[in-house]
Amino acid sequence: MIGFYIISNEHKRREAMQAVAQCTSAKVMQVEIKEYKKSRSTSQNRLYWMWLNVIGDFNGNTADELHEEMKVRFLGVQHIEVAGTHLIIPKSTTKLNTTEFTRFLEAIEALAMELGVALPIPDDYDTALGIKRAA
């Protein structure tokens, strides 16, 4: 039983252990156990790329170009050495958790307001930004 398991209770722990027990020596398998960290959500990612396209339509840049700018502007850069060459690269969005990505989206939303760009607010905006509305 190949799978990915988030062990949040005893049942899930047993399920993961059963999957490991069913592994045979016929194939080399990899098992990694680490603390679970929820990454950015699908709704956050959709909202982000939608907004980049809207801003791009306003200023003439592509979404990919804006992606690089937003990373530098709001996440910063890192300095690395590769084969004796010093490189300055934008920090990545891929390791941001949902809270960190929410702050990233809020910064982009504020920048768009400064630029006078009206960003669309889709149905899943509240979900993407983790907003809980009163019932």
C-alpha cells in the first residue's frame, strides 16, 4: 500500500504502520517521518496567479516576471555560492505555510491598491486568506 500519511490520530498511525509492514524487499522503498507543516493551499495559489495576471495586464509584465519581483520585494533574496560564482536569487514561495502565504498575499494586495489596480475577489478569497466570517 503506497501512500502518503498524515498521522493525526491513532487510527492514522496504525494505517501508516500497516503500509510499512506490507512493503516487501522486492522494491526499494523510502519512508520519511517528519513533523507535518501545512503548505499553502490550492485556493491561495489560484488567487496568487490570478492576481499576478491582473497586475501584469495593468503594467505589461508577465505573471512569471511578477512572480520573481514579488518574491524579491516581499520575501527577499538569498546569497549562494555555486562553483565559485556568487549568486543572488529570490527566496522561494514554495516553502511558505498557509499563514506566511497569507501575509505574502496581503502585501501584494496592498501593493496593487497603491498602484491603483483593482484585484478580483473570487468566491474562495476568504478561504485563501484564512478569513472567518461571522455566521
